[in-house]
Amino acid sequence: MVNYEHYSYRVIWSSEDGEYVGLCSEFPSLSYLDENQIAALAGINNLVKDIVVDMEANGEKIPAPISEKTYSGKFQVRTTPELHRMLAIQAADENVSLNRLINYKLAC
């Protein structure tokens, strides 16, 4: 059984709606609007709970919480030869590896 509380929730302000929007990364099609920030979080949390219960009852595949997945720390990025060259030059100028330079840029 998936614990719906382990999903990645966030609340943002929507100028368009004039309310807070509760969101869940694992269920990008869901949202919950409320004038109160805490209520928006509780609303999306309850909505996801209801969806997970419904999916379980129907035997549907339920997304795993991002927080419970394991990651290797490796991924490949394809870029243009020109950008690759530019980054390699920048890494050499800073006397660091290309990997270290890219990690720094991703973290900023």
C-alpha cells in the first residue's frame, strides 16, 4: 500500500486565481485551490488520498512517491558540441573537472 503522505506536495500562490494552489508532483493533473495556504495543502493532501484509495480499489498502478525512489546520482545530458566545448573551456579556466563545473551549475 502506498502512503499518500509520502508524496511531494507544495503550495504556490496563483495571481490568476487569486488563491493558493496545492500541487502534488506525482499527480501533476491534480490541484486544489483555497484562499488559505494551509487549507490548500490539506486539500491537495486529501484529494491525493482519495485518488490513491480509488486507484487501489480499481487495481490501477499507483505512482511511487519520489521520496521513496532510489537514485544513482548519474544521468546523461545531450548538448550541442559548441556548448560542450564552451563548458570544457570554462572548466579548464577554473581548474576543475567538467563534472564538477556542471554539478556547480546545476546546484545554483
